[in-house]
Amino acid sequence: MKHILKTVDHTILKATTTWEDIKVLCDEAINMNVASVCIPPSYVKRAAEYLNSKIKVCTVIGFPLGYQTTATKVFEAEDAIKNGADEVDMVVNISDIKNGDYEKIENEIKEIKAIIGEKILKVIIETCYLEECEKVKMCEIVTVSGADFIKTSTGMGTGGATLEDIKLMKEHVGENVKIKAAGGVKSISDAEKFIEAGAERLGTSSICKILKNEDITGY
């Protein structure tokens, strides 16, 4: 369980999320020693102060559709880091993928990585909308762009992570890129399968909820 928890970005991104929800999430994250909390940008500063460096703070930009201009996403990323974010999960413009504008996508990722520097950048490609050839191409783009992770999903699309997609990504990303599975990680069994397939991070709100009802002493 220690290994699984170390991969978890404990997540809450609902439109109705309150500060009390965020505090509960942060307390659970500290208790279970997860990788990070993944929260809306509007709560980053307050959560960072509340956590006081006990757990990393992750947030999202260009979320959930990726339609924002590059300049807007760059501003969002810079603002998130100033407010205390340690990690940024950005959504690419799916329309750019469909249009074959891969150079534009690569440049956008590079700009955002340049702004956040040594902080972790995860690139969400929303696999549920992509053909296999597009997924493979995005593995190549993320690899050359300097991002730290490729991420399957926002959790807001028509589908989340699948084992097939994780295996495909593992085959096609470079050695410098890790994989985050998000959406559809609903059980301990799911978590184990995704990790075995190659995921090194799991975006989920379910794992800690399950473990809260079990004896996690020592974890």
C-alpha cells in the first residue's frame, strides 16, 4: 500500500468544491503520505499555506477542454507557481491534434515548461478522443517538449485511463517521460494494474476514500 499511495495525486476538481472539501483532501493526503493533492487553481495559495510543504500541491491549467490560447495557459501556469503549486497538469488543445498542428502543441508545451522551470509538468492528451496514431504522435511530442509526464485524461471526458493506453504510452514515450493514469482508477485492484502496466502516477479521488475505511496504520 505504501507504494500505491506514493503514486497517488489525491484529486478533487468538481465545480462545487468548497474550502472544507479541500481541507479534508489535504488532511487525508498528509495522513496517507500521497504524492500530491490535485486541486483547482483558485485554491492553490490557500492549500499551499495549509499544507506547509508537507505534501506537494498540483493544479490544472487549460482545464478541462484545452481551448485556451497559449498565452492564457502560460499565464495560468506562472500564476499557479507563484501561488505555491509544485506541479502543473496542462490540457493540450484537442482540436490542434485533430488539425495535425503538432508543432503548435510542441511549442505550447515548451513555453509552459520554460515558465515553470524545475517544477513538474504533466501533459493531458485526453485519450478518449484520440485515434491510436494520434496517441502515438502525442507520445513523441511530449517526449521532445521537455515535459515530465504524459497524462491520459482530465476525468471530464467521455472516458478515462485504460490499460491499453498505458501500455501504448509506455511503448512510445521517451525514457525521460513518466506516465499518469487518470479517470477510471476506482479500486486498489485498478491501481495495481495501472502501475504494473507502466503508470507512475495515478490521478484519483477513490483510493484514499477506500483506505479511510481500512486500517492504514503505518502507511
